[in-house]
Amino acid sequence: MRTADNRLILGHRISEWCGHAPMLEEDIALANIALDLIGQASSFYTYYGKLEGKTEDYYAYRRDAGEFQCIPFVELPRGDFAQTIARLFLWASFDVLYLENLTSDSDQEIAGIAARSLKESKYHLRHSAEWVLRLGDGTKESHEKIQNSFNYYWPYLGGLISSNQSLKGLFFENVSKHLSKATLKTPTAELITSNNHSEFLEPLLAEMQFLPRKYPDAVW
Amino acid sequence: MVEERIREILREVKDPEIPVIDCVELGVIREIRVSGNKVSVDITPTYSGCPAMKAIEDDIRETLERHGYKDAEVNLVFSPPWTTDWISESGRQKLKEYGIAPPDELVQFPRKKISCPFCDSQDTVLKSEFSGTACKAMHYCKSCLQVFERFKSI
């Protein structure tokens, strides 16, 4: 459930760029990535829903912050474009490993959802990795902005890797290799291990859930 | 065989985003089961967030109902995941005629030269890995100066 909630909330954050991205191609790319993440959440919710007798909409729209299991890493505001790219790169770097692992899950349906999501995640990783290179090895300003963004998100990686500690080594190795390629420093800040929600989740839910909460009979 | 007949009926269900190809050519139909007048169809979704999938699902039910198969069941099957390798030869041809470069055989990171669907030139560049829908990337042809979309190979 945590992985589904993470996908929904991060997808929502990235979708906030729709119509606001620095250029048209990037607007489309971010909207597509958000759609992938929300779609992945939907597949997982549908799967759990069958076990618990609930619909995917219940999980997305009828739960309060306390019932969500997402981690602060995905809840934090989208920030500027550098912040969005830094977080997406860190997320996708971990997610590719996480999903690869999940494709051998004993549950065929989970393994299937993971295999399909993995194809999408590889695109997210490649796209964000290219931007990390461009921004890191770009101008002085872009370099500073993307470095600050990595410094900002770094401590919250504690929550991300907590879902599968065995992938930690490879994840940090991959990330720091790419950061040095982009002339960036790998932050050394200590990781936060608490997964308590940040103060940013409730306002996000208020916006996302407004319509079905206000008009409970509304249908798609 | 009645399954074959159902398959023919399903050819009426087009991809709402790319209306020249049908759901059989798209390769999403996994299995068709018939018992009496009750039809059940297994489909494999393409992309997680593809809104066309829901439309295709509903359209399958409506089309079967129109042909007298009431209350058809449509099940989503996730494993194995859909791949562009399942798009049929006729589907690929229709994509090209529609102005979308068809996917090539599966490679993890497609980096080879893509032919322009309009003038067949290979002098093209990738503009963005993402385009108007999740399944396509944006390319530019330096010969005919035309932006075109390509079905990503996944």
C-alpha cells in the first residue's frame, strides 16, 4: 500500500506542472510521467481493492492523511524545476531497482503490475537523468539550483529506501556515479528514518479530494 | 469457431487515440472465452496511465452487446506485461500511413535511426521521449522538416 500511496502523491505533485512547465515539451513529458505514476497507483489500488472489497477511488479520495502511508519524500512541495527533476531522478533511480525486484514477486498480479510499471520507470529515469546532466553541467545558476535541490531532498531518502533496504547499496552507488558525471557533489547529510507525514500532505489531499468529498454522488 | 467470430467483432473496437488501428491489431486481446451466450475477454493494459484503456474496455462491452452478447465480462490481465512487439504487422502499416512511425523490435534503450513516416528519410532527431500520449515520442525530420510522432518500443 505504501508504494501505491507514494505513486499517487508524487504523481499529483508532478501533475501540478501541467500548463506551467518551462517549455511545451517538458510540460508534456511531466504530465505523461504524472499519468504513469497515478496509473501505477491505480493498478495497485485495484489489486488491494479486490482483497478488501473496496474501489480504487476509495483509496485515493476517501481516506484521511493519517490513513495514507506515503513518505515525506513524495509529499514535499514540487519546488522549482530543478527540485522537481532532482526528486524525480532520485525516485526513479530507486524505483527501477524496486520494481525490478518486485517482478519476481510470488504473486503473479503484483509481478505483472511491477513489470509493466518498470518499463515506464526506465523512461522516467532516463528523462530525469538527462536533465540532471544538463542542469549540473550547465550554467553556474543551473548547477547551483540542482545541487541545492539534491541537498534539500537527500535526508528524506531515508523513507524511500526503508521499503527495501537491500537495494540501498546499489541505489547510492548509481546515484553518486551519475551526480559526479553531472559535476555535482553527492550530499552527505544524515538520512531521516521517521516516516511521519509532513505538513504538506493535508493541503495536497484537500485539493485532490475536494470534489468527491463535496459531491459524494459525483460519477466519472 | 465462435471465439474467432468474437475476435472479428472486436476489430470494430478502435483505439480512441489512434482510430486507424483496432484493439486486436494493438495486441491487447489476450484470451476470449465463450460459454453459451456469455463472453469473457481478457485484455492486457498498455500503459498504466493510458486513458484510452478504459475507453477500449467500455467499447468492448458495448460492441459485444450490440452483437447480441449481453453482459460481456472484460478482465484486466497484467502478466505478462504488454509490449509493442504484440502490435500486428497490419497495425504497424496503418500507424505509418497515419503518420506515426511504428515501434521497432524491442530494445531496451532505442537509440537507432528512426525513419520519418512521411518521407522515409533517416535524417531524424529525437525531440522528446514524451509526446501527446504516453505511448509516443516526438521526433523531427531534417529532410522534410516535419515533426512526427513515433510509437515507443516497450
